[in-house]
Amino acid sequence: MKHIYRLILVATVITLTSVSCRRQSPELTNPNEIRVNTGTPSQVFLAFWQGMNNSYGFWDIDPTDWDAVYDHYLPVFKRLDTELAELPTTEDRMNRLQEVYTEMCKELIDHHLTITFYPETDSAFRISPGMLEAQSRDYAHQKQLINNTLRTVYEANKQAGRITDDVVGIYNDPSGENSILAISYRIDGVIYLHFTSFSFTGAIENNPGNPAEEALRNFQRLILETPDIRGVIIDVRDNGGGYLDDMNELLAYMIDSPLHFAYTRVKSGLGRLDYDPWVPATVDPAPRHRKIEAPIVVLTNLYSVSMSELTAMAVSALPNGCVIGERSFGGTGPLTGDFLYSYNGSVSNAAVNIYCATAMTKDIHGEIHEGVGIVPDIEVLQDATMEAQLANGVDLQLERALEYIRTGK
């Protein structure tokens, strides 16, 4: 999952009273600067517990009792200090540690959260609570199937004469960070855009006029110049997120006034519940824009993450917006900086690397979707029938979106 790199927060800063806790005070310093011992499992556990205690941004809504975790697991890890020495191999020891940490962390709700233990060793292991939760859903399926079959669907519809004004663009950034496949066209008169990551901003900065940008500009041109727009589909299935600025490349061309779609909040201090106030998140119209009153649909699936979910949230705030597909991944908290920026976010020391959100988001109705995902207005699951049809060039989720635009239901 990619970072959301840029978020500008303008707010009146207030100081919130921190909630006292018997183990909240010992190391109120940047966890990236804590000198930690990693010689025993219990030392690593203490470094991890303290880093999460100060840096995790969701303690007011996360159901995990972090003090109870301390009380229960510190004795467990102290026993492991001696018990692991009795296991025959390093692999056995690390497997045992991974079992314990997975049990401990599996219900944490930050779905950006990825924890790497013993990061500086060859025996490092990683835990992603969001992926564990996603894979336990009753509609869980393989990742990237939509991206892998995109060209098959496109070529089948093109051959059938349904597609016009099409541009397919691939940009492979040398670093790999901003690589992106984008495809835009009109299908049955509906304007469509699919892209594999929110990397347009970085790709345009590094290589203006690249093929992926051409597909994006084609989408924008169709928005501005198509005489009678029947509808718009933004397809963020299998899209793991990226740059927040990309929102301006999508929605800003379709609105004629600022769109307030969410609120965000960061921490303002080292205490667990030291939070800044909620501030509005908005999208402003582009210099050239056109208000779209036809249906605007966002296609989502299980692996629509981060900026994909914020895009669905923003479109849902429009009176003509609709989300179709599957409940998304549930990683809606932006990643805007490090601990020095907001007293929370990613931690990196010799014991553990903690990759996590630096802000919390709620929609305009006050609902927080972290750990849950965006629930579609119309559910169409990527089941066995759909996957078989994809191999034949038929995309049932796309067809359902076209039906909705055509019929209004």
C-alpha cells in the first residue's frame, strides 16, 4: 500500500488533555530515537509496545485494550526469553514469535498498519492486520485479477464496437514508485477511467507527457468536451492508493464549487488521546471544469485501498455519486509525514518498523471507515462466476455500473 504523501491541514491548534495511564509516561520521546536492546524477546516487545503506545493514531476507537496487552503479553515474552532457546532452529524461534505477535495484533484497526519485527536481521517477519482481516472476509479473493484482465476486457469491448476515444498508457518509473497503467475511453457513451495506482502526480513531475498522463488527459478532455455525458466511471479496483494530489486530477474537473467530503485529524501530543481538532477535507474545482450532473460511479473491490477509498468517499458526497462493487479494504487514514510532524505515524528502530497512518478520516456524516472499508451502494462481488467471465472479456462489475447509469437503478 502506497503512502498518501501530501495533506495540507489548516486548523486552530488546541491542546487536548491527555488521558493518564500507568505506563504511558516512561518514554515520552520520539520512538525512532529510543535506543532499544533487542537481545531478548521481552526487550523487543517493550520497544514495540511503547512505540505503538505513543505513535498509533486510533486508540480512541480501536477496541484493543493496550494496557491489557501489556499485562498479558509481557509475562509471555519473558517466558519466551528462555523457552525459545530450547527450539532447535532460528526459523522455529521466529515462527513462534510470529504466532504470538499475530495473535496480539490481528484486531488492530489501522489497515495501513504493517509491522516488521527484527527489521535489521535476516529473520525479519512482517504482520499486516488489515490483510489478515481482508483475507478472512466471506468474499475474499485473489489480488490484482482486475488489473491482470483489464486488457482482455478492453480488447473484447473494443472489438465489439462499444469503445471509442480510447487511450492506453503505461509509465514505468525507474524507481518503481510511480509506475502506473492508465486506460480511458468512452464505452456505450459513458466516460471511463481505470488506473493501477494514484501515481499521476509523481509520474507527471518526473516525466511530463508520459503515456499514463496521456490517458489521464484524455479522460479530462472527455469530461470537458463530450456534448451529452451519460455518466462517468472511475475504476479503482485493485488500486492500492498513492498521492492525495491526484484527487485534483480526477474530481476537480467535474465540480463547479468546493466539495467538502471528509474531515481529518492528527495527534497533537505524546499521550494516546492527544488529538488536534477535526479539519475539513475539500476538493476545489479545476481552473477548467464542468459540473457533471449525470451519474458518477466509483468501482471498488476488496483491494481498493487508501486514496481509492477517499475517492469513493468523495464521490459519495456528491448528490449524483454512487459506489458499486465490493466493500473496500479499510485503510482510510492518510499518511502525511513522520513522528516529528504529528506525534504519530511510522516508527523505525532496531527492534521494529511500524508503518501506519498519520491521520484519521471520517466522512461528512461523521462515520469512520477505518478497519471496515467503504460499503458500496450496489454490491457486486468478484465471485467465481465473475472471474470466469473476466477470462472471456466480460466484466460483470463494469456492466452493472453501466446498467445503473442507463437505468438509475
